[in-house]
Amino acid sequence: MRRWLTLVDGPQTLGHGVAFWLAFCAIVLGAAVLPAFVDAFLITNLTYFMVWVFMALGLSLIWGYAGILSFGQTAFFGLAGYTYGVIGLNLGDAGLWTWFALLISLVLPAMLALVVGYFMFYGGVRDVFVGIVTLSITLVFETFMAQTAGPEWTIGTARLNGFNGMSNMPPLTFPWGDSPLVFDGPPFFWLVLALVVLVYVGLRILVNSRFGNVLVGIRENPDRAEMLGYNVRLYQLAVFVIGSVLAGMSGVLYTLWGSYITPSSMGLTAAALPIIWVAAGGRKDITATLLATVFLTWLSQQLAVKGNQYALIWMGAILLVVVMFAPEGLFVTVWQKLRDRRRMRRVATAPETVSFPSG
Amino acid sequence: MTFLVEAYAFFYQLADSFAFLVLCGLGLAIIFGMMGVINLAHGEFIMCGAYVTVLSARAGVPLPFAMLCGTLAAGLVGLILEFLIIRRLYHRLFDSIVATWALSLIATQGMLIVAGPSIEGLKTPFGSFELGAYSFSVYRALLPLIALLLLGALYWLFMRTRFGIHSRATIQDPNMARALGANTSRIYSQTFTLGAALAGLTGALYAPTITAVPTMGQAFIVQSFVTVVVSGADVMLGLAPSAAVLAFIQSLLTRSYGQLIGQIGLLLTVIVVVRVLPKGISGWALQRNGGR
């Protein structure tokens, strides 16, 4: 256990040491007590920003750490959302059924990712063709769900409703005597916050473990990794499944958050958003991805609320500037610059303590 | 007689679909084949061509010249973007995809802000002809011919001109081509411009048959993608067969199950083709003949 915990800091993640973790704890604690001080609207909003984090972290893992460009995150997002919708509408909020629906909504994307990943990685589909296959799958899902408007597209009592999507799913409910605990408002906020912390710390451990180091090795040179005896395809499959389940988690939480899901949440524009967040923050680091996702969803919402239509233009422009001038990502670039400068200063002020290894 | 009419109706749909896929795919395929850049803003070049055509035709320019304007406008935009952005990303495949995607978002939303959700369309020229119970548009019946003519013109361009020789040499081995005096960076720039202009021409040709909306690029890019992936990198060899096969699949499915199922059929075909023939039809043909 302790050995695992030491892996939260390592070569594959930025940010370590006492100061970083103190700040981390302060932010999490501050967020946790926030519902006592601010109004419900802000809490709902903050929940919304955090809902997207899982999908972005999943993409960071797949694209940034393993070097596989997947455009399919929103397909798993949508699959999970629709699964929760169908099961939730059929079984209602009695007993533990909503948790069952949540579980199945994560299992289905995992299974789809397993099939698609096996098809791709064991079938020799590489590089840019992975992007094409995943994008095609996303578009198939969107197109298929968009044509389910007719009454014949009904699963149990749940109508799929074509382009308008599904709505009125029950929130997560935990039976608790006479007054069941409904995860809505602050409880839902705490649940999502806890999940973000759990997934973030878990991913830090994962990418700094042997698994993560091998992933980075595969990203840098798949052939070399294979020559060294690693089963490249198995690692790629595993990381694809993990990333897709995370996208699914975002999908379920999004469906729970707004109690609706539509085909356009999978379409081309929707599929571009995770790419933008991850690329803008820095795809090779999960902390940068997390910060960028929260910041950019906040920014697009601010721009949309102000009533102008410039949100997508700004997103596009940010993406373009980052790709051109800071290909490692904005947050990562700034972070590294600051760290280098601090190191330089340390070297400059204390030259006698610096020793170079000989030989 | 009824059977013949039915057969012609199917053939008409097939040819229409074929023309659409060829015209959509051309610009994307040329850029992809030459420099391996997947231009996700391809649909927006098509939109640009359509908008300029519609606007200039409504300003009183005769339709063929309006179409020329649309083509040139898209080509010009391509030339500028190549110089400012694409040129810096040639060795970074993923980044070039992401950057063109960003351009696509900016262009779509920008056009929405500038020109509104849709603009008044043009009348389709030449009217229509009747056959049995059906009525066919003359203009749409002409498009397959235009598509074939374009393929012929490109064949001439790549096989018979100096530009063609230089560009084929650049595809084969850019360093060697440079050593032998081909100006590869100019060829890249010319190719990107040509691809953008062809996309503009597609938009211009379809402008009289559709309502131009800012998001129209998305409808075009999926079809373009599908055609190019199935075709593979060699445009001259793969594009026409790929469009023919896909048009057949699409017409069949559309006829029996509706347009959206036809679309899904295309996408599923691509997934299978990527798995079975990762280099597309042209890669497969070249391999069979002991080529590259």
C-alpha cells in the first residue's frame, strides 16, 4: 500500500513535493466546504465543469501517455449516457437500481472499447487510421441515434427520441429509511468531487507505475518497446479501455447532471472539445489536462452566457495557437519555464553546491 | 419499359452518388496523397466555394463565372493558410490534423456570425426531364460527367506536365526530388492550393442544388473522408473505383432503408476497409503489381 502511494509522485507527472500536495489538499477541502457558503446555482455549475474532467483525463492517458490519437471519446460518452437513460427510465429510482444503471453504463463502454480496441490494435490498425476508425464509430453512433425518432425505437418503456434525445432520467438514489438520499445539488457535487480526486490520484499512481512507464516507452517508439519484449498491443488495448471507461463516466455523470442526453453530444463538434482541452493544457500531463478542462469549460460557458457566439471561435483559436506555438500544451509549457527559471536561479545563487558527476 | 425506367432511376442515383463522392474526395485526396496531411478543414473549403458562388451569382455574375469565383476564392484561402499555418506542421502529422480541425471550427462558427444561419439559394439551372413516373434534374445528371472530366484533367496534370512530374517525384522521395532540383516546398504549397481550389469547385458545383449553411462542411467532410480512406494515397488509381464501390453501397442502402442508414453503411465500410486494406484500393492494387 505504501509502495503504491509513493507512486503519486514520479517522472510521468508534473507537480510534486510538500507545497504541491498542500495546495492540492487546500483546493479539495475548499471545494468540499463550498456548498455551505455559496448558492446552489454556482454549485451546479461547478459540478458541470468537473463532469467533463474524466473524459479529458481518459484522452490524456490514451493520446498523451500512449500516443494513440482517438476521436472516439464522445462515442463512449454517448453510449454510457444512453445506457443510463434506458436503464434508469425502465427501472426507476427504487432500491439500488440507479446504482445498477450506473454500473452497467460503465461496463458497456468497457466492453465496446474491448471489442473496438481488439479490432484495431490486434488487427494492425495504426497511427492516423486509429483516428479514422474511432471518428467513424463516433459518427455512426450519432447518425444512428439521430434516426431513432419513431415510436418503434423504444427499449422497454424508454423512447430514444431521435435528435431530441432522452430526458427525465432519475437521479442517483440511495435508500435510507423513509427519506432516501437523493444525489442532487450538493450531494451530487460531493460525489463528483470525490470521483475527480479518486480518479486523479489513481491515474497519477497508474502513470508513474511500471505500466505508465511502459506506455511512455511505447509512445516514444513502439517498435523499440516491442523489441524489448513488451506486448505493445496488450498495453494499447488496456489503455484504450481505461480511457474509454473514463469517457463513459463523464457520459453518465453528464446525463445525471442535466437529466438528458442527445445525439449531438457525440457529433463532430462535441468530439473536438476533449481534443481541445487536452491539447491546450498539455496532453502528456494529467494535472495540466485537469486544469485546462475546468478552465476551458468555464470559459466556453462564460462566453456562451454573455450571449455572443464566439465561444467556439475562441476554442478553435486557442487550439490553433497552442498547436503552433506551444505544442506541449499551454500549462505544461508555462510550468516547465517556471521550473527551469527556478533551477537556473538556484544554480546562479549557490554555485559551490553544484557538482557534476564525473565520467 | 417500367423496368428500364426503374433501372435508369437506380443508375441515376448511383451516378449522382458517384459524382458527389468523387468531387468531395478529390481535394482531400490530393493533399493527403502528396503530403500526408489530413485536412479536416476540407469541408469548410467546400463551404467557402459554395458561399462565394451563391453570393456572386446573386450579385449578377453569370453562374459559370460565379463558380469560377468560388473556386478561386477557396484556392486563395488555401494558399494563405498553407503559408501561415500548414507549412509549419508538415512533420507533425497529429498536430496538422488538430490544427485543421481548429480551422474548421473557426470557419464554421465565423461564417455563422458573418452570414447568419443560412443564405438564400440559387435556382438549379437547366430544369428537369421526365421519364415514366420520375422527374430527373438535368443539372444533376450532368455532374457525373463533370466529375469524370475533372478526373481526366487531373490525370493530364499529373502525367503530362512539369508540375505533375515534379510532384510525383516529390511523393516518391522528397529528398531526392530536392536534390535533383525540384522546389518541393513550392510544390507542397501549389498542391495545397490546388486541393483547396478543388474543394471550392465542389462547393461551387453543388451550390445551385443545396441551401448553403455554415455547417454544410460537416456533411461533406464525412463523405470525402470515406472516399479517400477507401481510395488510399494514390488519387489517380484509387479514387474512381473507391467512389464507384461506395456509391453502389450507399445507393443500395439509401433506396431500401433511407439516407441515414446509407450514411451508416458508408462509415461501417470504412471501418472494415481500414482493417482489411489499410492502404486502400490503390495501395492494394500497387502491392499486387509488385509496386511500392
